[in-house]
Amino acid sequence: MNYRHAFHAGNFADVFKHALLARLLVYLTRKDAPFRVIDTHAGEGAYDLASDEAGRTGEWVGGIGRLADLAGVDGETRDLLAPYLDCVGAFGEDGRAALYPGSPLIAARLARAQDRAIFCELRPDAFDALRYRFGRDERVKTIHIDGYTGLGAYVPPKERRGLVLIDPPFERTDEFAAMFSAFLGAYRKWPTGIYALWHPSKDARAERAFLDGFPREGVKRVLRLSLAVASGGEGLRRTGLVVVNPPYVFETEARRILGFLSPRLAQGTGAGFEMEWLAGE
């Protein structure tokens, strides 16, 4: 439990993940019926990009910092990004957002009065920050619990509609296996929910075994998306998101968003994005 997202907040992987997460949440708001969001690894909820941690890495500069100026971007792309960027808020003159929203804050800002959220976090200091941030929001429950355990306990939600985000820190050597096992247990209890599973792309063999598990276990509609900012270099350069039961508009929207983000966030040769159906369409 040494991972602290404050060092990485607003980087390219966050932009990729959160821009797509916002589209999934927007889709859920198009029906009046309430929905529930379950975030298994919620972190602190939001991050100060002027903090020492963010300043030491500067990763936000190559991520959300590159979206500070959208002059010349076509209107359709701007509209697709608007819910996410509205959650980010205003940028300073240096291109820095004052407060970068983690997935819990994005979910809370896009959810309506009738919707509910459960945010799980195990790290004590991160949980304290999370609880403080959402302590007055009656729609939200913050739970100090291992997210995989929490997921098994909280599905299916009584609303029967909703989204599960599984976004672990990948500190464990068996994280892919643990994430897939937790997902599969939840999916078997609640096969109609939307599931978004984020992962870094560093170990090709482990990642492929993870992806192959979805069709092997009979998961019916599975869309894989990935974004690379370069083909080499130190640190994270490629990241992925697996979406189970994506809304029917999501593939088209995601393709346009990633077509914009790929050159905008590129850090070297080999930048690009991929989309493929692992099962279903």
C-alpha cells in the first residue's frame, strides 16, 4: 500500500480513463431511473496539481495540461469532452487545473439527486481524505474496505442500473488475476451492469491472459480500448480500459475521443489508439 496517486494525477492515463468514464456516466443520466456507481479503488477523490507530489513528477503537463486550450478543435469533439472538462474546471495561465478530479468527484458531479455512489478505499490516509470530501453528500457512501471485497458485497445494487469502475494501483504482482476474479464474481451476480476495468500496459503476457479471460468465461459484450503515447521510454507509455456492456453509442463516441487524444497526448513515436471487441459486437 505504497501507491499514492497524487504523483500521477492528471497524467495521460487519467485523461484517457476519465474522459471515457464521463461518457458512460452521461449515458446513464439519459433515463430518469436512478443508478448507482461503485468505485472499488477510489483514492482521495481529487488532487491538488500545485502540490509537492504533482510538482515532483509534472505528469499532469503531458496529460490534462494539453487540454487547457481547445482552440480549433471541432464542435462535436468539444461536446463529447465537455462533461469531463466541466468536472476539471478552469485552467490557470500555466495550463494547470486548480483541482484535478479523480473518478469519485467526476461521478458525484455527473450523478443526479436520485443517483447513489459507493466509494471504496483501503489506504487509511486516502480514505480519510475521501471521507472528508464526501462526508456531507447524502448520495455517497465512503467505505474503508478492500475494493475487491466491497464489490462482492455491494452488487447487485437495488437500483439495478449502474456502473462499476475497477481501477487498482497495480502494486500486487497478481493484480490482473485479482481484478478479473473480482469482476467475474460481480458479473455473475449482476450481468446487466456496466463495468469499466482500467489497467496499465507493461506486461504483455499478463495483459493478454487477462483479456482472453472475458470470452473464455462467457462475458457477452466486451469492448477493449487502449491508448499509447509512445512505444518506448521510461515509465508508463500505454494504458487500457475494458468496458463490459458498453452503451450502444459508446464505441462511436470513444473512437472520436481517442482519435483526438492520441495526437494531442503523444510523447514520441508509436503513439496511437486501438479498439477491439473481445466478445459481442
